[in-house]
Amino acid sequence: MRKLLLFGNPNVGKSALFSRLTGITVVAANYPGSTVEYTLGYMRYQGERIEVVDVPGTYSLSPTSRAEEVAVEMLAEAREQSDNIYVNILDATNLERNLSLTLQLLELGLPMIVVLNFWDETRHTGISIDVKKLEESLGVPVIATCGASGEGVKDLVDRLSQHRPGVKLSRDQDRWEYMGMIVARCQTLTHRHHTFAERLEDLSINTWSGLPLAVGILVLAFAIIRLIGESLITYILDPFFGSVWLSVVNAAGSLLGPGLLYDILVGQLVDGEVNFLESMGMLTTGVYVPLAMVLPYIIAFYSVLSFMEDSGYMPRLGILMDNFMHRLGIHGLAIIPMLLGLGCNVPGAMGMRVLETRRERFIAATIMAVAIPCMAQSAMIFGLVGQHGLRALLTVFGTLFLVWFVLGVILNRFLKGESPEIFIEIPPYRWPYLGSLRKKIWLRIQTFVREAVPFVLLGVLLVNILYSLGIIEVLGRVFAPLVQGILGLPPEAVGALVVGFLRKDVAVGMLVPLDLTVSQMIVAAVVLTMYFPCIATFTVLLNELGWRDMLKSAGIMFVSTYFVGGLLNLLLSG
């Protein structure tokens, strides 16, 4: 199939233009042999269905990171097919820097079109570019666009047939010198005053103003997440489950009658009624936990996170956190997979690709898996521990943060190697394009539903089988010295630890019938977060780290869990 490939530096608006070209149906995929993600879509062009590829952003065809290596490999594969179309997208507000990649692509003789994106911003920044002169200088069509508004996109599609090879530098000619000549010929600058957004950009990367601003933004972000999540639960999902779905479950229970199948599908009645949280049936707890307790927070979290990414704030947060994160042996951009991990550890683990060295990925993956609860588990902790007051909640999350920091410092101290410095372009603040924002959120929600619901149902089924066969009781007796002696928990908590390998949120929910004290609930919540990742996260980490490093990481998880859990038990019970 013929392809249209979008090439460009990071943060030049490729995703917005990709969304304009492809419409709704897109696929996110990992490049073979790596965890570097790219996006595929399709468009109709001259009666033909062609594949549109949003290639990972790269500054050069001489790669310095795995993402850039993938971009170069995708280019090499595309060149094997002669009729492909290459679109090079530039940030019109940073013409000279972006032209470096453009000239490298032209030197390969690719039939190409150049797009000047963020055209609307040039008017606000005092930049004027003569498009006709730029076309003459490069020898290829040049189209000015604004991905957010759709300006110029139709012109781009209309001129795709004009793609052609452009100028090539002569053998002694310096690329940077030629770029300077192009800019001098095609671009003029006029004086202008700083805008409010530009002043805010400066404030957000200055340490003294940026840190309080970051705290304020993160507090506001999680307040919005809680507001959206609780509103969806209170006004939409709980009423639906309490009436419509309860009727379906009761009807199914009447048809099944008492027996093993009823216990598996509906679960145990609580005070003679179905309890969606405690009944532990596949149609009750198995459906209610992922869809009514967790999904609302997932929707809220990814909406806020995607907005922060597309607005340009996340790179600034990475720069701001760089000195602090280096104390843990990782650079500032590791804050991005950490925040992703707060939504779901799976994309958090996949996000480790922003870290260049094996040592950094090991440290980041280990401390994330040990001390960062996903939003699903956090929602359950808020629901169960939160009923004992703010102090109990602060103890759980404060302990996890302390573990995250101390474990990172220890690993940084004893693992050989260095943490490279952070090199990243900081884009200007922009209002996100709602089309691409909506797609990003939808893809992430789809991923959660596809991965979460089956594992929750499997976990509930496994628990019922293990209980019916008496295996949980046997495991409780075997691990009693650890669970009771060190952690101060009842033997029945072993069932939650077993299920935690499938789904941490369901495991936390299994603590409800155990009638734990406040201290036991705090210890159990911390231990369930730390002791091992869920199976979905484990699978991704195994792919990221390999068997040897994964076994090392698992050993660190086990030792740190029982040390922290035991210490916490002593402090709280004493």
C-alpha cells in the first residue's frame, strides 16, 4: 500500500496534522523490536486508500536516541517503495533550526513537500516568512498550515501530487551556512513585546517560581481529576449500576438458582442483597470495579494529562525536575512515565523509552513498580482507607513517596554507571488541538478497558475457584509467618496478595470483608502497592528490562515490601 509519511522535529504539530488528514480511525503501534510508538491512519487520495504514518520525531538522520533510530529505519524501509509521499513538517516559528532535517531529507533525493505549521503563531511572534521564496530556495512545494484550526490542510492535500525532489547542497557547501542564507532571504523579524504566555513560559522553568507553579498545577490537576471522577460515579455510573445493571444481575441470579455457577457469576449476598463491591461475582464486582469505580478516574486522569502534554507544560516540568531526579539516577524527563504510571503502570512502563541507558530504565521501572499506585488502585485506596480520615490516607501515600525517593537514592548509589544530562526542545505554550487531544484520550481509555476488564474478570474467577478449592486457606497457613508475624495481617489477606498479581484494585477491594483495623488497612494498602506489579505491567517490564533485570527488580520489590511493611506495622501497632 502506498504511504504518506510525516517527518519532522519533535513538537512541530505532526499529531494535529495527522488527525486532520486521517479522521477518526487510527492505530497506535510499537515499531518491531522496540517500545517506540508511532501512529497509523488512512486517508482517501485520488480515489486511492493510502496509509498515513506519523513517524517518531527526530532532529537528525544521524540518530542519538532509540526514537530517532526508529525514524531513520522507517525512512529506509519507505524508500524501498518508489511511489511514497514524504511530508516534512516544520515549526514556522523556529525556521532555521527545523531546516537542518529538511536539507538532510532533500539530500536523499526524496519526492517531498514542506509544511510550515503553526503559521498562526508567526503573526503573534513578529515573524514573516515569504513562502514563494522558500519554495524557490528548497525546490519543493511549501504550504503554510495551522493544525489546530485546519488552515492550509486542504491546500496541502490538493498539492500532494506536486511532491518532488528538491535542491541538493554541493559537495563543499556547508549546511548551516546554506540554512542561514535561506533564512536571511525568506524571513524577516519585527520588534514586539512579550505576551502573557511567554512570560508564563519563563516563570514555569525558573526554579524559584517554577516549583510553586508546578505544585499548584499538579494540585489543581488532581483536584480536577477527583471532581470529574466523582461526578461521573455519583451522577451517572452508580445510578446505572444501582438500577439497570442490578436488575440484570438479579434476573440472571433468578435463572441460575443457588449453586457454584451462581457464586461465580453473582457472588455472595451481603445482608441478603447484591453488593457490587463485596459480592466478588464476575457480574457484580468483576464489572463494577473496572467500569464504575476505576474508569471514571482513568477518563479524568488521561484527559488532564493529555491536555498538559499537548499544551507544552510536560517538557517544562521535566526540565524543572531534572536536578531532583538526578538524585535518583534518572533525568528529569522520567517524571513523564512516573505521571503516566499514576494513571496506569502499563503506559508508564512503556514510557521508559524516554530514558537512554539501561541503568536509568532499571531504576525508573523499579521505583515506579514498587511505589507508584495506578489510578485504579488509588481510587480503591481513597474509597477504603479514606473512610478512616485524611491522616490514614496521608500515611499511605506519604510512605509510598518516601519509599520511591529513598529506593531511588539507594539504587543510584550502588548501581554502576552514569545518568546522562537532559537535552530537549521546549515548545511554546499552545492551546491543544481538540481533535488530536480527543483521539489520544480515546486510545488510552481503549487500552485500559482492553487490558483491565479481562484481568479483573479473571481475577474474580480465580479467587472464587481458589476459595472453593480451599487453596487460599492453605496459602494462608503457609505464609502465616510472613503475613501475620511481620505484617500483622490476618491469613485471609493472602488471597488479596494472590489476586494483586492480576489486578491491584481488585486486591484492595478484597480487604473489605476482612474487617481490618485502621493500622492493618494502611499496612495492607502499602504492601499491595509495593510487593509486585500486576501481570500486565509485569509483561511490559519484562519486555523492557529482560529476564535478568526483571528478576533483580522483583527481588528488590520483595525485600523492600517486607522491610517497609514490617517497619510500618511496628510503628503503627506500637
